[in-house]
Amino acid sequence: MARYRGRHAAQQKAGKASGHRRRFQLSSSRYRRGLGGTAIAAVVMAALTASQAPGVELGGDHGKGRSDAAGDRSPGDDSYETQLPPLESPHPPEGASPGGSGDESGIPASVLKAYKDAAKSLASRTPGCGLRWELLAGIGKVESGQARGGAVDKDGTTLRPILGPVLNGAGFANIKDTDGGRWDGDTRYDRAVGPMQFIPSTWDRWGADGNGDGRKDPNNVYDAALAAGQYLCADGRDLSAKADLDRAILSYNNSDAYLRTVLAWFAYYREGTHSVPDTEGPLLPTSPGLGESGGGPDKGGSPSGPGKGTSPSKPSEPSKPGKPSESDKPGNPGGGGGDGDDGGTPSPDPTAPDAIVADGTKSFSAVAGEKFAKSPRVKVETSKGKGVKGVKVDFAIDGATEASFDGGAKKATVTTDAKGFAEAPGLDAGAKAGSFTVHASVPGKKLGTVDFTAEVAAAEADKLERTSEVVMSAPKNSAFALPIEIKATRKGEPVANTAVTAKLDNTTEGPHFENDKGEPVRTPVKLTTNEDGVAEVGKLFADDKPGDYTLTLTAEGGATVTVKLTITG
């Protein structure tokens, strides 16, 4: 079966694309009872010329000379499947296990859920759009055969990449690489990616997180369906109005034939559909640029297209999970892999960096003057979550503290190890309390930034002691001759700028401080240690009450020391 090569190729090779007729094979079980051969031929031709489809008026010549057909670059490469739906209205087959490769109305469970979730989400976010999930299903059918018949993992990500033709100008548009090979694995030219076939630059603008995992991945059917819905609803379109519906579909691919094909499937799915197990949905035949035998667009082959008069192939039998069919095996020409451009050889598992994520905690704390016990650590991984070796990761400290990496640097670059991990150098807290952030990113790649928060707490002394053991005594009604000096330390090191409280145990008589007026003061006094961790208690005076008294000094964090004060008679 043919696959259109894009609006330029379709118009140049097919001439009047809207009037093009193609052969179409129908199983005898789908013939309407009572129709003769001539009537059947008339019905088939009516479907293929697309004057209308069940329940929906099909578009006319909308794709030519219409500047409003696409307000943004179309998401994909303009290539798509041309298979039309069966002439009979769909209905779930009888029995406990509906669907299967021969039932076109069955949609793989994960894919169907993605369409419905996207439509529900957009119904609340853009209620005036009127997007129906069946429209997403129609587009998903012609773009990727419903993600290759539901070949997705439990999270909705395709088991193998679905890549369109290389956009190198050979039969398709010429689009130089815009994503560094992040999504399509090609650092020279772009390719449409995923079940809804987004070009990387368009995904960069419209990408969405449809499954809530914090990532926007065009290979994930939930993300791709939501992004496609947002794209279709753009510019205030009301998809319940035919003119806006046509414009939305044409913005996806500005081609009359594409419009009619999508509308046909849209109408078909609106008549009824049902869920089938993933990987058991109907698979579309192979197509140019998607591993078709005979060479892809850059192999010099001559793939069929409009005007070639080819007939559609019988849908492939689905592969059982974990056991690919012969047609799906890598390197088998004509296989239904759908992810290569060179005669059926599929692209390898993605190896390009796709995301940077935190490994472990994103919050750190330390005491001023010490080192942090741990450092920020990240993982650079592919779209499948596999670590990527040899990727440079930049770590940068942002904040007003004195924190730094080992050696006093504020920035450091670390290369990921064999498992994709990169850990920042050791972090010194510095002497100043406060908070800061460590940003981790991959230079030259649009992978986002991972932010780590760090808190530097004021130093707390674990020991407080006098610098002298001189006995503190004074005759009554006189001053104590010597000052009291204390030192705060933590792990044997001086603690600067920490608070110390000096408190007299007797607040009615005995030793006291004095204010500026010479009046006795027996309330606690606040001190602060200097850079050497030392603080001096203010001058003390004795009243006329001889006896022994106690002065207690307490540092922030709880370390204490007591000093005996004696007033002699």
C-alpha cells in the first residue's frame, strides 16, 4: 500500500491529488449483502474519491492555496498511511476476546486510553475546542497505525522508535537537525518521531506531559496524544465546526488526500470502536521511509506513491509480546518495523541523552565551616531510561553563601560514568550561614536543569571553656579585678560568630553587671565569639552580701561552662 510522501511530493507526482483513484482490496466478509459487483465498485470508488464518509462530510480541495491551513509548521514530515476504513460500520465482534489483527475497529488499550485522556484533559483546559478522541484516533491511525498496533510498554512508550523518513530533501522537505539527535538519533537531518509523528522542532514548542511523569517524550503515546490535541486546538479553533475541523487537520498535514483519509477514519471510529490488548491491534503495511523493501528516501529507491496504482497490502499478523514475527525481525527487507529508512533495518535502541534526573536526595545541609557529607548526583539517560556514558555535566553554585566545591571553585564539570551517573565534587559549606542552590545541566543539550537546594546552618559549639582558671573573687562593694574570657570550639576548631548567653544564678543579690547609670543588672547578657571563637564577659561587681555565687555561660547549640564567683567580707 502506498504512503503519501508529503504535500510537495503528492502534488507534484499526483497532479490533482483530490481526484486520484486507487485500487483497494476488501475482504468478501466486508461486502454489503445484496450489492452486485458493479454496485460494489461504485461504492469503493466513492470511498476512495472521498466525497463523504459515514457520519462526516469529507473535505474538498482545502489543501491548495490556503495560507490558513497551517499556522505553524506541521508536526510531522507529511508522509502518512493512505489505507481507508472498511465500508461497513464497525462493531465489536461477538465473543470474550474482541478485536485482533483483522478487526479495524479495535484500538490497542494503552493507545485508546491515551486518546481519551488527552480529550478529557483538553475539555477542561480548552472547553471551546470540542476535540473528540476519535479525531486523535484517526490521526494516530494514519500516522503510525496506532503506535504499530499498540507496541508500547506499561508507561505508553513505544517499544522501538517510530521514525519517519530522513528529511534531507530527497523526496521530502529538507530540514537540518534541530535537536542534536536527541529524539530522532540523527545529527544531520530531522525525522518525524513517535506515534503522532512530530518533527523535533515542533515538539520543542508543543510537547506535553500526558502521563504525569514529569517528562515530555514524543515516543510516549500519552504525551504525543496530548501534544497533538493541543496543536489541533490552537488558534481558538472550534472542532465541532466543519471549517475549523478541516483547518485543524490540514494544519497537521496540508494535503487534501490526508484530510479525506483522516476524516474517513474519524467517522469510522465515531460509529463504534472497542479496546483490544496492546500489540494486538491491526498493523498497517510498511511504507516508504518506514522500512519498505526497495529502499528508503535516501537509498535511491522508487517507493510507490500517488499515481502508482498499487493496492494496499493485507494487514500484518501481530507479533506476540517478546517474540517478534519474521516480518518484524531487524534487517528483514519489507518488514513492518516502521523505524528505519534503509530497506527495513530498524534504528537501534536510542543512545542519545534524553533527560537529566536527580539521583538520590535533592536537599543537603551542613554546618558553617564544615564539608557537606554528600554531593549532588545526577543521571543522564536515554528515552528508555538507560544511562549514557561520557556526557559532560555542569554543576554551578548559585547563592550568597561562601560555599564552594573542593578547591574554592563555584563551578565544576564532571563526565558521566559507564552507568550515566555524574557526582559533583565535594562541597565546602564556608563560614557563612545561609542557603544556596546547585544547578546541574548538560551543556549544549536541551535536557533542562536539575536544582539541588543546600542549607548552611550557623556553627554550633560542642564545647565551651574558660581561657584561664584564675579564681574569681572580690571584696564586698567592689569590682572583680579580672575579666572572664571563654572560648567556643567544635570538634576542636574555634567557632566564630556564635552566640553565648551569660546568666547569674541569683537575680536578687550577689555579683551583678551595671548599666550606664551605675545601676545593678542581673538579667542575662548576650555575647558573640570573635573569629578565634573567644568572647569576654563584661565587668562584674560585688554587693554587700558575702558568699559564693555561680555564673553560667551557654553557647548556641547547648555547650555550657560555669564559673564560681565569691564575695568576701
